[in-house]
Amino acid sequence: MPPMPPITQALLLINVAAFCIDSFLGPWFTRLLALWPLGSGFLPWQIVTYAFLHGGIGHLFFNMLGLWMFGSELERVWGTKRFIQFYAASVLAAAGAQLLVTGLLGSVYPTVGASGGLFGLLLAFGMMFPNRTIIPLFPPIPMKAKVFVALYGGLELLLGVTGSATGVAHFAHLGGMLGGYLMFRYWRGQPPFGKRR
């Protein structure tokens, strides 16, 4: 197994460290760094810091597993600069989508987790390696990466529209995918962006 690339490794360590600190400091730490809806405790830095907090050990484990699985290979292909750009675009777009949805719904609850960034990486993996066969944990059925991405994206949209699985930021996940998709278009110089980067 090749060594883990530096940014992927750093993100894993920061997320684990933030989880440990949050476990000791509790509500104060969450209140300061989680993504709160506009008018309900929102602070500008939360559009980044929310992505380093997690609601429980299971939430942290599965997000970090996905970051390792998909992020490591993408960072090896792109290099550190592009990987950081892409991950940041996904996290920021996820925050924007979540702020929009919570504003429309009048929610007063915070959002935490790296899932928006992870869903952006998932989309990128499906676009970069569409025919790569992967075996997800749920369901443990071999499938092509492009099928896996389409299924997860469709499931998130369905769950978000129907309001199922409350407490999960489905539209933040979709926002992360949108941010990743727009980053691809920016790099390629496709509309709505200008010349190739």
C-alpha cells in the first residue's frame, strides 16, 4: 500500500484531533466552530471549521474512511495544490448549500462534519476513474465508481427532498458534489468560467 499523501494525512489528523478536543471541551467548542444558521449564532469562519467537527465516533470513522479511500488517490494524481483547491471548494459549497437550506426552512440547528468535502471527493473519483470497480461497505456489492456516485447522489437528493433521515445534512452533501463539479469546470475553462486553467 503506498504511503498516505501529506494533505490527506493532515486532514485525517486534524479531524481526529478536533474530535478529541471537542470531547473534552464540549458545547463551547461546538458553539464556536460548528456551522450555525444565519441569525442563529453564525460566524464567518464556521464555513470552514464545521468540516473538522463530527457528531460521534461513527460519523468521524466513516468520513475518515472515505477521505482515505478516495482522497489519497486523488491527491496522488492531482498533487497537493489542486487537491487542497478541490477539497476547499467542496467544503465551501457544502456550507453555502446548508446555509441556504437552513435559512429557507428556518432551522436553528448547527451542522458538523467533513461529509460535504467527502461527497465532492466521491464525485471526483467517479469522474476520474468511472470504470474502477469498488466494493462499498453499504451495500457490499461490487460496482463501477460512476454507478456508486450516481446511486449515492440520487439517494441524497431523495432523502433531502422527502425529509427522511432527519439530522443529516443531505443538501450539504449535494452542495459538496456541486462545488466539486464546478471546480472541474473551472479547471477545464468550461462555462460559467473562462479559459482553461
